[in-house]
Amino acid sequence: MSTPANTVDTANTKPVQLIDLVVEPISAAAFAPYGTLIEATEDGKPFGPDEAQLDLNRGTPRFYVMRLHRRELSFRHLTRHLAVTQCLAAVGGQPWLMAVAVPTDPDDPSARADPASIRAFSIPGNVAVAMHRSTWHVGPYFDADSLDFFNLELADTNIVDHHNCRLDEHFGLAYRLVMPSPPAA
């Protein structure tokens, strides 16, 4: 859910509408257009359609621990990877946030994100997410100064498969993540 906040200027002095994007708790159903929520299952459970359908056949898979540093809860661009399904999980069980938009034209590097499909999720530290190939995303965001994440992608994802959509330039939009207001007592 998003609501207009106010207008800010970019470095090019183009007016940009700042949208407050309310963060919602992640659920398998809510995240389904963007990927798969990976929750704990009992050992020995057979593989099924409710699990991550990984696409790692366009290169050498890379599983590593990625260290990120805290940043402002706002964004003006989204990124996607055309060649891989990316999986993320916080190391150590810390909660985190991310914003996503549905994959658009997954084989077209010049395609743009659909701003109407942008949602922000709060992700508990005991789950992982697997994004569909070409899902637009930004984050992770978190409260700590830095946080480590398990990351599964391809060995060259950040070199040759990092496609951006400048929301401010293409649509005149920027987003700020906001936590939902507590229910009235």
C-alpha cells in the first residue's frame, strides 16, 4: 500500500513525487507474485510446488555470505537479474525489509518496472526469500549498522546481470518505507 507524501527535487531539478510505501508482514500468498517465501519444514519432506523453483542453469551458482551496511529507508531505483532466481536470508535471525515489483518482460533488458506492483515486506529472520527470475527489488534494509545475508545467485550476477530501473527518471517517483501505524486501542 502506498500513499503520496510530498514532492522533492532530483539533482536534475525534475520534480519527483515521494511515495510513502507501507511495509507489510511477508506471507507466502502476498509474496507469490514476486517469488517464494521459504519457511522451515520437517526434514525428509518431499519437494513440492510450495518450495523455491530455482533457475541457476545460466551460469555458475554462487552461494555466499554478503555483508551489507545500513542505509536510509528510501529508494529511487529497482534492480533485477534476468538470468537467475536470487535467494536471500539474514544470517543470525535478524528481521529485515525489502521492496519488490513483479517481473516485467523477463528477457528484455530494457524493460521497466511497473510502479503499481511495488510492495514492501517485513521479513522475519527465520525465513528466506527466493525471488522469481527478473523480479525487481531493492534492499535489504535493517536497523543494525551492518548485517550479513546468505545470498544464492550466479557467480557473475553483479557484473553482467544487474539491470536497473530509475523510478525517478522514468516515472517521477521515489519511495520511502514506513512501518504501519499500530491499530487504535
